[in-house]
Amino acid sequence: MYKGKATVKYFNNWVIANCDEELLNYYRWWIHKKTSLWLSKPKSGAHISVVRGDMEFGNWPKRMEGERIEFNYNHNLECHSNYIWLPVWGRDLEDIRFKLGFDRKPLKPFHMSVGNVDMSLSCILKRAFI
């Protein structure tokens, strides 16, 4: 288990925790070394989705904006289809959801997307991670 820090941000009804881009870059480099594939970076950079944009909640508490939080992650990358991510968890992430009126645990577990490849290359990822 490893620890990381992130900064809470709100935009378009999403609550995310922005993480260090170097963490993402390291894992993308490691995957390239193992598979010769370069993954596309996530559109929103290195982040954890705390509350997804399709979920309604009341007013955004401005005091949370820019708050520094801690999270835990496992270095065992997970792969589904053409996406790769790191499993992530932490009390701070759960507390934010609870303060906004949601269950502490999201339906889809917390994770940090590392990247993705074209679907035609997904078989290479599967072989590398199975």
C-alpha cells in the first residue's frame, strides 16, 4: 500500500481529487516498458472521481475547494477492456462523499485512471496484466 496526496476541486457537478501527474507518468512509462504501448492520458489528468457528474447534490461547500487530502493506492494495476487504473481508497475520499449526502463508498470503487489504448490493441494489455 502506498500513500498519496490530492487537492479537492469542483466543476460541472463533479467533485474530483487532483493528484500528482508524475504518479500517472511513472505508471504509463512502466506499462510502455512492459508492453511497448503508450497509453493516452486521461482527459482530466491525474485525478480520482469522488462524486460523478451525473449525481445531484446541494450547494458546493466552498471550504472544500482546494482542500488537501490523503489517499491510499495499490501498485497492482487493473485492466478492463482498453483501460488501466490504480485501485484507490481512503477515509478523506469517503468523508467528502458523506458530507455531500452520499454513501461513503461509490458504486464504482475509487480509482485513478492511468490511461487507455485503442480497442484494437486491448488484447496486448490483457496479456500483460492477466
